[in-house]
Amino acid sequence: MRVKLAAQVLSHSVAAGIFSKIAKGDMPTGAVATVPFTSLQRRVTSSRGIIKRRGGQPALDENAEKKLADRLLHLASRGFGITPKAVRKYAFEFAERQNMEHKFDRNAGMAGQDWFHRFMQRNKKLTIRKPEGLSRARIDGMKKEKVTEFFNTLKTVVDINNLRRRPECVYNVDETGMPLSNRPPNIIAQKGAKDVVSMTSVERGENVTVLACMNAAGQYIPPFVLFKGVRKRDDFLLGMPPGTEVAMTEKGWVTEEAFKLWLQHFNRYRTPGKVVLILDGHASHTSYSVVDLCDSFEIELVLLPPHTSHALQPLDVSFFKPLKTYYHQKATSWQHSHPNQGITKVAFGALFQQAWNQAATVGNATKGFEKTGIFPLNANAIPDHKFIGDQESDIVESQVQSSSSQQMQLQVQATNTQPVADTVSSASSRQSDKAHSSTCADEAFFMKKMKNKATSGIKIKSSSAKQRECRVPQVQSSSEEQVQSKIKVKVQATNTKPLDNIVLSTSSQHSDKAQPSTCADIIKEILPSPLKSPIAS
């Protein structure tokens, strides 16, 4: 028995050689006997592909879990990630559709949390992440065509001004909001506590706008701060980073006049000579007076494509996030040491300076320009997963394929040579056959015209059950043979009932009967990609 198991494990040629040596006496049978019986049995079982895991078996087999994991990654890459609870529901629905034996909760209609945790352990490429909010406008705005056009424009401006080797002359400016409040971080609290609170200055603090600017060499322009209000006070500058300028606007936002003040501030600290300034297309940045002022200062403006700043703006990529993180850390510490006070415009300066000094590093600036491909100029620096707008939904693709196949099925099935005869009366004359053939040819002509309109599921009713005359325009032809040579129609009829309706079948009706749904198809039906709504023309 042990020798037979060994032969099953080995290939035929090797097994034949071993048996021949045993028969000749060159190899003792004990050599095979030294291999444990359980090892041989386990090896034979695994070679047959029926090896099982220890303990309880998962409800979904390995192939189904792999397909489900791939589908989850596919949706997450397109901005439509699935929550753990939703995965449990879809697993239950899949098991029901496949008629699998499972122990999922039928009342709740979902798999248990234990199954989900083990599913995540078995699929190491999956993990739970906190996603960043990305608006529909930003998703649609990230198109390779727009990004390529931006890099072509930037390349032209840089080459004309001979700035390829001068990173100190390539700047980026943008604004961000800093609240007069703190955002509490994660804290240590009692396990199971219902209410975990942390003191903040106010429920919702007033926003302070900060205009930041840096170049590809790692140098920063002193910040420009906008407070909400009318009257500017000297103590607003207390504790601010050196060179900071403060201005007042009605709502604390960037306006055209405030941006022109910043341009004058920028012109005092920037590198002398011609420079390139990259910024978004906000209305306050693109007025005629702003453009004229930039021309007088020898500043070349290059606008980012709409809704692409999260991927193409160096400040958004590498600077603003650490700046706000450090600011909220300092603000929280200050609030704990001043429990009876709130963060005011006067106190803002000292907190902001500490955060600015930590975030405004050479590495953050140069890394932002490098990752966006602005300096060194590299149009391929943006990874493919950023172009979510270029990734079409698979539902849209399947519907396009379905519509094209429906149009193909709308073509009338042609016969080989014979015109169609009336099946109700088998002994009809040739004249009635010719008349009926002409009538059906008219019907085919009408159906061919309707096919061009891409209309599916059309039913054409006859005026008489016996004659089956179609209510369509008559085909003008010189002879019956010419009509039949162009259009030949096959009308299906039974021996007992005349054909009252002609129904055009679609490809989906045939495919459902011909091909059963696979594991991947069922998962796509359960987890479809959201349908992309058409853009209004």
C-alpha cells in the first residue's frame, strides 16, 4: 500500500524506475517504508486538489472570495469603496444566489462579523482605510487630456523664459482656511464609554484665510493672512512669522483687491527676474487688472486645469496637510492650558507661527513640486489611479455592448431561397404565395427603417389574422424578384394560430438562456459600478 501511494505521488517515469529497481533488488522496499504513511497520504490528497483547511470551512470557496476581493478593489480604485457592513450583505446575497450551504444570519440578511474578519485575514491585499472625500467635479476633472494640455503649456512657458534649470523661479500660490478653534485628536478614554469629549474653543470657529507660496528650490514667501472684518489692529501681527502681512476683508475670503495686495507682497520677496507663478483659476486670480499687474512685475501666470489642484498643486500635495496638523496640535495644547479663554485673532499669530515653522521645510516644498511633475518637468509623474475620470464604469461598457448587440439582432432573419408560405392553409395557390411574399417584404422594409432608429422590442400587429397584411407603406418595385432579392423575411407561425405579433428579440434574452451566469458575473450584478449620468448638452 505504501509503495502504491509513493507511485501516485511520483511521476509515471520515476515510479516505473523505482519499481524496476525494487524488482531487480537494487532498491530495498524499506527505502519506501521509511516515508511516513500520513505524509504520503497527505501528498496524494493535495495532488488531487481536494486538500482542505483545518477547522471549519469558509462559506464561500477560494475562487469566489478571490473574485469578491478583486471586485472590491476595482470599486475602491474608482472612488466607490464598499463598507464592511455592505460586504457582509453582499456575501449573504451571493451565497443565496449560488444556493450555497452557509450559516449566515437569514433574519439580518448578512454574513457575521467573524466571517468578515476571517475573510480579511485570508485576503491580505484588502484592508480598511479611511477615505478622503473627493467631489464629483474633481473626479470628472482629472482627465489625461486636460493634464497633458497643462504640462504642454507649462513646458512652453518654462522653455521660452529659459527656466528649466532654475527651480527658484517656479512658484506655486494657494490659499487655505485655518479656524480660530482646535480639532481634538484621538485620546485615551474608558473602554465602552458612551460619551468621550474634549474641550474646544467654540463650536465652529471663524475661518482665517492664509495665502502661502513656495518655489521648487524649497524657499517660502512670508505668509499673507486675511482676517474677517473692517478695522485692522496692530496686535493682529503679534507672534506671526517674520515678514507676515495681515489684511482685512468683509468675509475673510480672497478677493480681487486682496490678491493684488498679495502680488505686491510677493514681488518684494521673490527671486529677481522673470518667474512663473502656478495657481488655480479662481475668479480673484484671473481678472484683467491682476493680469496687467503680473505683466508689470514680470510674472508669468500658468493656471491649473479646473478641479485638479488635489493632484497638480504642490501646496495641496505636500504642505497644507502638515501645516493644519501642526496647527491643531498647538491649538489643542493652548486650549488645555487656557481653559477659560478662546483662540482669538490676537492669539492666532503665535500658534500659527509654531505650525508654520514646522511645516515650511525645504523637503516639503521640493517634494510637492516633484510629485506633481512640475519641477523637474515630468508629465508622467501623476500615477494612473489619479485619473478616475478616465476610468469608465463597467456598467456603461456593458450597456454599450448590449445596445450594439441589440441593433445587430434587430436585423430581420433572412431565409435561403424560398418566400414565406401561409402555414394555416398548406394547399394555397402560387398567386397567394406571391401576394403574401410581397406583403411580408413590405413588413421587412418597415422593420429595416425602424432598425435605424435603434428601437428595441417593437411589435407590429397585422390587420387580419387570416391574411396577415402589414400596415406599412407599399414597396415600389418593378418585379417581385427584385423585392425578394433585396429583403427576405422569415415569419414564424404555428399550425393552429395565425401570427398576430412579430416581436424583435434582444441579445440579452438569448444570452440568459444560452449561457449560465458565472461567479464573476453574479458578483458584478451584486456589486455593480455606479452608473455615470450623462452630461447635459
